Amino acid sequence: MLLFGHLGITLGSFEAGASVYRWLTKKPLNLIPYYLTILVGSVLPDIIDKPLGGIILKDTIGNGRIYAHTLLFLLSLFVIGGYFWFRFHSNTGIITALGCLSHDILDELWLQPDTFLWPAFGWSFPKENSQQWLHMWLAELMSDPGVYIPELIGFTIFLVLIYRYQKVK
């Protein structure tokens, strides 16, 4: 999945969850202060792993799904977020971890257990050719419905929410 799939679908899911919360509790809930946090969380694994695995470690790993795409990283974020919740009453860490969880779900990481369950199956990551990423992403975006449909959905959700909150101001 590419950028708008992660951003828009995560943001839409966050908004849907908040709507259910509002409906069940009959309490108002303003999500706007948390939008940046959930958006950063939704792309955090790629922000970390793409430069690390594809540029810095391109000769040894060449894979953009390494450490930050693991269950260990995700659980670490939830533990850190839980600490900040109990210590400082800040839910920013938990929301970031939820964004990361969304990223892992949208990337279907359960289909890549060597990466997701690292280091359970060994200390190395599957090797890829990072030189071909851009070409591969563009080709998939133009031809693979599993890529362009989530991107269109995410982009649409993103635009709808921006339009909706512009009207609120």
C-alpha cells in the first residue's frame, strides 16, 4: 500500500471508531487534535524502514519492511504509549501505536511472518532489490487493483474529511 491508502484509510477508521464511541457514550469527542498523531503513526513504519532498509542498508538488506514493520516494534510502541498514559495522562503514544497497527494491517503483514514475527524465524530479513522500488510502485499503482483501489479510497476519505472540517471552521 502506498501513501494515501495508509493515510486516508487509517484516518477514516479512526473517525469511524470515534463516531461509534460518540454514539455509545453520547459524549462529544473532538478528534482534530489527534489527527496529526494518527497520521504520523499510520506511516511511521515506512518513515523508519524505507530509508534504513532501502538506502542505508540497501547492499545488505535492500528491504523497506524491516524493524518498524515487526510485531516487536508495534508492541514496544503500545508499552511506551501505556507508560505515557499512566504517567502523564497523555494518549499520544497509544494513538501513534494505533496508527502503526493500522499500517501493519493494511500492509497485510501476517502474510510475511519472517518480517512481522521477527526475530522468531531468525535474525535476518528477506532481501529485496531496493533499486526497483519506484518502478515497481508505479507499475502496481497503474495496474494492480489491490494497490490503486485502496489508494483511491484513501485519497477520497482524506479529501472528504478535509472538506468536512473546513466547513466546521
